[in-house]
Amino acid sequence: MKIFVGIFIIFAASTAVRAATKAWWERGNFYQIYPRSFKDSDGDGIGDINGIAEKMPYLKEIGMDGVWLSPIFKSPMVDFGYDISNYTDIHYEYGTLADVDKLIKVCKRLGIKLILDFVPNHTSNQHPWFLKSEANDPYYKDFYVWAPGTINSETGEREPPSNWNSLFRFTAWQWSEKRQEYYLHQCLIEQPDLNYRNPNVVQEMKNVLLFWLDRGIDGFRVDAIPYIFETQYENGTFPDEPVSGLCSDVNGTCYLDHIYTKDLEETYNLVYDWHDMLVNYTNQHGGDVRILMTEAYTTLEKTVDFYGNPFGRVGSQIPFNFEMINYINVNSTPADYKKEIDAWITNMPKGTDFVPNWVVGNHDQHRVVNRFGVNRGDAINMMVQMLPGIAITYYGDEIVMSDLWIPYNETVDQLALNMGPDDYWAVDRDPARTPMQWDNTTMAGFSTSKKTWLPVNPNYQKGVNVKDERLKIGSHLNVFKKLVRMRKNRKVLQDGSTVTIADNNLLIIKRETETLQLFVALNFGTEDQDFVINDYFVPLKKLYTASVVSDNLNIRQGHLIRPTDKIKIPKDAGIVIE
Ligand code: NOJ
Ligand code: MG
């Protein structure tokens, strides 16, 4: 079914009322850029900093307040930049520090905040710190987690210090011939874990933050934060983790219950310290608040602890809300959606300093439409934009890009390769990292090169690209732009209360202030459903559609709806009514 979607912006006097002044990030629309895939400015088939700068006006056009970049730093690229060999220099394929300075200027001129990825858990095994640590240099010796392991008395063979396994499969310990010890790597072998029990490591990483703050960066997305500390006994040994019972794959991360390698108490104070450091920085240097966004796939309770603790310590402004990513899929019911939305709002700390956020996609997940349902791209964007707080969009989700199937022998994501050819697809991250689709020229306008680092999804020729969608009324992009505009301009979306209702096929989100109401009704069910406003809400005197429609929606955009009118909302479609 083809879905046309559109929103009518309605002029009601009341909507002119502006929300009270808020910090720039509090109702922000954030956009994630995967630098390798956004825009190639120099024709090598790989996205770069100048490409990002060139496209920044587009992010302004679609109403973004902040953008976060996946890592741009010097890296051997085993994990495409999450293996950093120099935190304060730029990877050569992406450009130079001077290019970043230019990008910062462009962002400042456009009023878009720029956030960098901060990867504190591990460096690359090519980082000079690691090379020196491996060589037992006195200052760097304890920068990483080293242990000799044990000799098995029966076999006489050396064995790793514990049974810990890596997020990327297999043991988390790698033997170093040079140092004659094992080092810990919770991610890839090429990503040794830093040792946060060493105060010098803590200081060096603070220096990294300061370096970027001084260059004019507005905040940091903090990578893999739950893995930063591990339990080590005083005698230097590491306790084995119990079997989780969650899966039978002995090499998989799911095999063990990570009570000694994940979510340790100390993690939170470290994040709160970074927060305090950013606050001090702003106090000393002026300018707008610098923020933290934290990446933690963990329980809801442990995620919201990153906001702060009951003793007044504050941490991340945006602890990524992965509830939808973790628990919602194509088979989820409207009640499931409701449950996840409500759970976040109920469990997050109360108070004006704490703002919810909504994440549906990123560079580690399959594309939104491949997880939530092929025709639901707009409905999901509607949900995110109409919910309170902070909306986060992964590049390309505004034009509804979809996964590209890539055969195993052309796969470059190491996580997928570690799974082997039979099972790689489930975890493969390449499909959602394909080049941004800008127009309908060769390579979707991403690059002039004949070969790009990942192939371009051919659906760019079928209208899935910025240029074509810009021109087409009711395109995904135009729906997205209208949603963002509405979100910026409507007091009810800024400050209104939020009520969710699950009714058969519909998820209804109602936003309300004393004088205003706005509803979004999303059909996340299995069949079309009639919607009568009277059934859910006190009828308003005047009700306008602001609507997402599909081929067989029985109302037209911009039409007045009476409380008793029956609107048929097709499966996968959504409407916004104010
Ligand atoms: C989380 C990042 O999002 C992912 O892409 C990366 O592979 C791991 N952390 C390791 O840094
Ligand atoms: Mg390039």
C-alpha cells in the first residue's frame, strides 16, 4: 500500500503562544550523522567533514537543533572509528582539524549545536598509549586491564584470567606476546579496555574533553558507558561471570550474566564528574550549556540513573532511551508501544531539569522501517516528533531510507563477520550505514566515485532521496519537516501533558495544556480502523485535521472534522489532529 502523508499547519490564535525559555537542548531535535556515509566531498567514496559542512544547511532546513557525529578521529577503522588511535586528531579520510574548525564555524553560523562522539571505554590497539602499555612503559603500564592468566594444572596450558566474553563474541581476553600478559577487550580484539581505576587515565580522558570544548564543541555522545569498569579482586584476579541461561551460544555475549563487567556502581560517578566538568567549563567560559548524551543498553532503571542520583548529582542530559529499540518490533501491538512510552515517562526522574528523549534508530540497528514495519516510516517519525522532550533522528530516517541487503563476502562490519555467514544478517550493521541519498544522480549524489565504501541503496532511483522528496507534496521528507515545524511552534507540544491510549489497532498520543489539545492516532495494528474523536476526547468546538493520510483515508488534509465523524485510519498510517 502506498502511503501519502502530510500535515496541515493550522492557524489558530492560541498556537502563537510561545513556550517559556528553555535551554537549547530541552526540546531539541537531534540528528545523528554517520560521517563515513553522509557526504563525500573529495570523491574517494567515503564521507568526510567537508561533506558534512556542505550539507549543514539541509539540517537547518529540516529543523535540527543539534547534530551528533559518530567518531571522526584518527583510527585504523577496524570498527569504523570506534577504535581510536588519537583522540585529538582527525582520521585522514575524513579531513583535518582545520576542516573541523570550519565545520564548527558553519554550525555556529546556522545555530546548530555540534556534538562529538566520546569513546572512553577503549582505544585502538594502535593508540600510542596501548603500544607503550604493552611495552611496560612506567607511566602507561596500567592504562589498560592486564593480567597473566593462569596455568591449567592438568594441561599445562595458559588460560585467560576469567571466563568473560566480548560483546563482539569469543573471549574478552587477548594474549600479548610482547608483554606476556592478557589484556581485556569488551569489544573487538583491536579495542583494548582502558583502566579507569588508574587516575591518570581518568585525567587523560578529561583532557580529551577539554581539548574539544576549547575548539567549540557543544557536547559529547558517550560510547559504551556501561562497560567502563570491571570487578577486580584485591589479589588482582577477576571473578568468573555466571551463565545467564538466556542463550546456548557459548561464544555470544548473551551466554553470561555480566555482573562483573557491566553497569558497575562507579560508572555513574564518573559520568556525574564529567557533567560537573562541563558545567564548570560553561561557568568559566560562558556560552550555552554543554551536554552529554549517553549510550547504554541496559535496564530502564539503570539507564535513567544516568540522569542523576537522589543525592543531587546530575549526569547525562540525554541518556538514550532505547526502550523502543530494545522491545518494539514489527509484531508489537499498540499496547506494547504504550507500555514503553509510559515506562520511560514514569521511571525517569521528575523535575524540570529532566527531559525525556526518544530514539528509534542508530548506526548499530537495522533501519527503522525494517524493524517497525515497512510502511511505518512516517508513523514512527510522527510518534517521535509528537512525544514530549527530545527527538532523535538517525540520518536518512527523515526520507525513510531502508536496509540494503549486502552479501557476507562484501560485508565490512566486524560484528557481522564474527557471526559467520549463516547468522551474520541479524546483527549486521552495514545495511543501515549505506550512503545518504541526496538526489537521483549517480551514487545518489553522495559521491562522484564509482565505488563507495558501502554500496548505495538503489532505491534512490525510485524517489527515495532528498531532492525528489523535497519536490513532492506529501513525501516522507515533507511530512517530517511539517512535524518538526509543528513541534517547534506548538506550545502544546512543548509543554503539554502526555497521555497514551492503546485501542485495538491504534496507538493514540494526546498532548494537552489547559487550552489546547493535539492528538496523534497511529495505526500500529493489523487492519484499518475507524476513529471517532468523540470516543476518546471531549469534543472541541473546532477541530482541524492535521493529517497523515493514505490512499484510502476518507478525509482530506486541512478539513474540519466534527467530533462524530468517522475517520478510517488505514493500517500503518497515522494522523495528527489539532
Ligand atoms: C557502541 C557503538 O555505537 C558501536 O558502533 C561500537 O561498535 C561499539 N560501541 C564499540 O565502540
Ligand atoms: Mg571523502
